[in-house]
Amino acid sequence: MAVKIASCYLTGAQGACALTSINHCCGQCWRFTLGCDKYDLRTAKFLLKRVLNPTGFIRAYLYAITGTCGTTARPLGAALAISNPIDVATIGTVRYVWKTFTFPVPYYQVQKNIFYIIAVRPATGTHDGANYITASVDYTDNPCTGNHCYDVDCQIPAATQDLEFEVWGDCVVVPAVKAGLNIPQVLPIILGQ
């Protein structure tokens, strides 16, 4: 059963990260420090709102980071995991709502105490200065330990802002190796055979 392994919620003034082109991105640096050592990445959630009529699909992306999480972190290299798409037409225009992005099998395994960027960005369609998706950002309180990043490929870090998000996963349980003797091999020795 999936559990929430990381999140960030609004505590200050709500702002917006606008996805105004196909290569724009809204992301947040994060890590988990409690629970299992590894989790299968199942879903990511973002508070999103549609402005006018963008078209196409958006996806969630998981990246490794460059920089320091909390101040200068931004994505490094290609995405480690990419979610299934969501049609932007399903996102409301009146208020921000949580949208859930599901990652496909095989699940990427996130590891304890490793920093990541979780991001949302357009995958296809028309996204411009008039027709776009916005993601909710806390502009004033910096309630989370990571930092927000935005713009083309999320390459502009914002140390005093945080993107509202949730990351969910399933604990990866490694079977315990039982110490001891192999009974079928040892039994004949004990019996003198």
C-alpha cells in the first residue's frame, strides 16, 4: 500500500508557477529520511489550475539534482522517472485542485537521504503566455526544507519559494537472508551417512 513519503504545503502567500511553454517546468527539491530505505515511486501530486485553454498533456518527472537542496537545487540530466500523462482539459479553471500523476511499472526506486527534484511539465500540446497550467507555490514562508525551481527545464532555483506537492510510494522490502545451515546437506552428516 502506497504511503506519503514527502510533501510540502502552503503556509504563506500563494503564488503560481506558470507552464507557458512545452519546455517550462515547475519543480521542488526533496528527500525522505524516515521509514523504509527504498520506496517504489508510485504517484506524485501537485496543486494545479488551468488558465484559459492550453491543449495536450502534462506529466510528472523525477530528476537527480545539481546544486544544494534548499537554495540552488535544480534538475541534473535526463529524468529518472516519467509519469503517465494527464490531459490538461481535466484540470479546472476556478481554483487549484490536487492532480495525481501515476508512474508506470517498473517503478523507479527512490532511496533514503538522497535528494531529488519532483517536477510537473507539459509533454505535448499548446502552452503559451495566454493558455497554460499553473502550479501552486508558497512565495513567502518557505515551509519546506527544499527549494522550488522553475522556467526552462527548471533551471532557475528559488531558495525562498516552495512548490506544493506530495510523493507517494510503496516500501521495498528486501527478504531477510536466514543464517544457518542447509538442512538437506547437513542431515546426512549428523546421521553418519
